[in-house]
Amino acid sequence: MMTFRLNKSILLAAVIAACSIPAYNANAGGTITFGEDKYVSVGFGMRGSFTGSNAPNGGTSDTNDFNLDSARLYLSGSVNKYIKGMLNTEKSGGNSTFQVIDGNVQIEVLPELTIWAGRFLSPSDRANLAGPYYSLGGGYWASVASRYGYNGGYIGRDDGVALVGTLLDGKLGYSFGAFEGNNAYKLSGLTLGTRTGSDELMYAGRLQYDFWDAEPGYYGTGNYLGAKDILAIGIAGRTQGGGAYSLTKTGDYNSYSVDFLLEKKDVGPGAISIEAAYYDYDNDDVFLSEQGKAYSAAAGYIFNEKVGWGQFQPFVRWQKFQADSSVDTKKYDLGTAYIIDGYNAQVSGFYSNTEVTASKDINAINVAMQFQF
């Protein structure tokens, strides 16, 4: 039985939270226009949380912590109808300074084809492309099933170029690109001497087909909050020769995933959503703890009728990473989100349980809020 030393301060647990960037089809932000197809849009946001959990890692004291999960500033603009760009920064966790997470230009060659160049999320699974602000229940599906942040730059971003577009009236989405990669397996604080990873590029791609409503944009949405009928299947993969290296061994990095999302409006008094994904990670046995198979699944139901300011959306999430090191990590979340203004303003509260082989289970109560302006 877990115990918590919680008091009235938990009412503040919904600490301010979360902004995203315009590529996520955010509604927040202010825009200044300079003429036809010329504008600059600015915005900011934060995501914060309170977590009360039992003592982790054999400790003797329960923990009650407020966290600034994310604080973002974002800027986007347009030179003309065909050339756009974005610059977004992030401060999260223990980072003392803002870091550039997105700095890129998007050049529309055809209505169905855009070139992205600079720093951005490389093609990957739906959960990674949706990020912490546009997922069912909010927050990253972090470090359990969707582990693409381990191969690329800060929080999954990378420097490179990609072709992004759609075919078949927007139903078939594609993205393929070449990136620096190679950042995932650098051993922080250690000197590798003459051993380095290969300077080969990382190649990444994604294909997705929407059987019902077409989904706009490159950066994805994990849940449409009852606004669309979605039936989509996506596949993603990435590879880099010499992309995994340690003091003693260098290996190739390869991964692929398959993800599924179903959302249906007008199912009783609301809309239902069901999602699932499968992952396979391989690094030539360089790091067995980051090699293996992973699984995730989730379901949610958003009620059409508002209660007060917003709508309730109960949800459940489950994840598992089965590492080749024989250490399994499993996590499930059960709770509800309160949707005030789509992804611009929402609150969530949920219980989570995390199990790691040969470690004590961690049970936690989490309350979070996100806002973007």
C-alpha cells in the first residue's frame, strides 16, 4: 500500500504548463502581418506537474514534487506563399538555459511536397511526432516504448533535411530525410580516445495512410479530442552505420515501428479513441539496455457535453520495453483529462505504476496542466 504526505498544496499541483509550436497546428500565439503571405507569429507556453510517489529505488521517504516539465518560446514566419520557417526554444527539467529545439525553413516545391531543412523532429512514430502537448492525457510517452529520442538530438530533434508531403488527396502522408544522428549513444563525461562513431548520416522515413479523415501537417497529433474520424496506420524506420558506439565496440543503429490510431465521433455521448504501437530497436549489441522490443496501447473517451469550462476525457495508457539486457520496463497510467480549450488549455490527473525488473515498483499520483498563448 503506498502512502503520500499530501496537503492542501496539491490544489496547486496543476502548475502552469505547456506550449507547443505552430507545426502542431496550435491555435495559440499572436500574428503580425507585413503584407500578402508575409507574417511573424509569436507564442509561449508551459507545462508543469505535481507528482506524489512512494519511495523509489529502495529509499525510505515518499516524494512530493512540483516540476516545470517544459517552458517554450516559439516563433514562426512566412517570407511568401512558398517559404516559411520556425524557431522554437525549450527549457525543461534541470536545464538552466533555453535550448533551440526547432530552427528550420520549409520550402513548398509543390502543394504535395515541402522541403524541411534545419533542426526539427526527424520522421518517426506518432507518439514522438505528437510530443508531450498533443498526446492522449498529455505528457511524453517518455523513455518506455517510444525511444526515438535516444537517436537524434535534444528531445528527439536532429539537424538535417527531409522531403515531407502527401498523396492520394492527402490520405497518404510521407516523410524521408537524412540527419546527423549519432547523438544517442555518446557516453557523457567519458573520453573515447581514438574510438568514435561513424560520420555516416542517419536516414529516417515514415509512411502513413488515413482510411477516414485525412490528417494535416507533418508534426502529428496523438488525439483529435473528438474533432475527426480517424483510422490510420503508420510505419517508420531509421538507420545509421556506426550509429552506436562505446569504449569497446561500434555498431550500426536500426529501428522501426508500426503505429495505429482509431478515433470515432458520435459513439454514445462522446467520441472514442484507441491507439497501439510496436517498436524494434537494434544497435548491434553495443548497448543491450537500449536494444529490444517495445509495445504501447491506449484508449480514451471524450464526452461531448461540457461540465463547467470544459469536457472530461478519461483515459488509460500502457507501455512496455523488453530490453535485451533482460530488464523489462512496464508502465500504465489511469486517469482523466479536463479539456478547457483543446490543446491550449487542459488539466489532467492520473495514477501511474512503473515496474522495472529487480526494482521496487513506483506508484504515483500525478496532476498536470498545460497552457499555450
